[in-house]
Amino acid sequence: MGSGKQKRVIPGTTLFDGDMARKGYALNKMCFSFNSADNRAAFLTDKEGYCDKYGLNAEQKAAVLSLQVLDMLAAGGNAYYLAKLGGIFGLDMQDIGAQQTGVTKDEFKAKLVAAGRR
């Protein structure tokens, strides 16, 4: 179900709007659960079972199991919730940003520094 409004298009970007929030609800809810150490441990013990517990669809589950951030965003994931999943593997928002933009983490950090100088 769409909102009826024309979608804003930014090339190379997956916009997180109301439709994407609905699409990614299960994925984001699962990622939010990682605030609990017990839930992080349960996920690491049985990743597929944990995804099933939260009702992830096939697209979401495949993206999570392969740790492909761009695929998770396309499946309705919100970057800030996905960071909770990344944290389990020692990844931070700069790692996620690097993956999103197709550069190394050091290149991404350099872009952030350069943007701050403008």
C-alpha cells in the first residue's frame, strides 16, 4: 500500500519513509532487540532461528545472514537499527557508511573529514 504521494528520488539512495518503515518493521524490531546481551547471544547461537522468531521475510533474512547492508536497507532496514546488528560483529556506523558508499572505511572517514571542512 503506497502513500499516494510521488516519491522523492535520490540516485543511489534508499529513502527510509513510511512505506519502508512498514516493509522493514520485522527487521528493525529484531535489530532493536539487540539492545539486550542475551538477545545478541541468542542470535549468534542460531541466526536463522532468530530471524524466523521475528518473522523476517526471505529478502530480509538473506540480507541479514549475508551481512549485506545495502540489501538490508532495500528490505526496509533503518541504518540506526542496523547498527545494532553491526555492533554484534564489531562494526560501527562508519563501517556501514563505507559499505553503503562502496569505499573502504578509511576512504569513508576521509570523506567525512573533508565534508566537515566546507
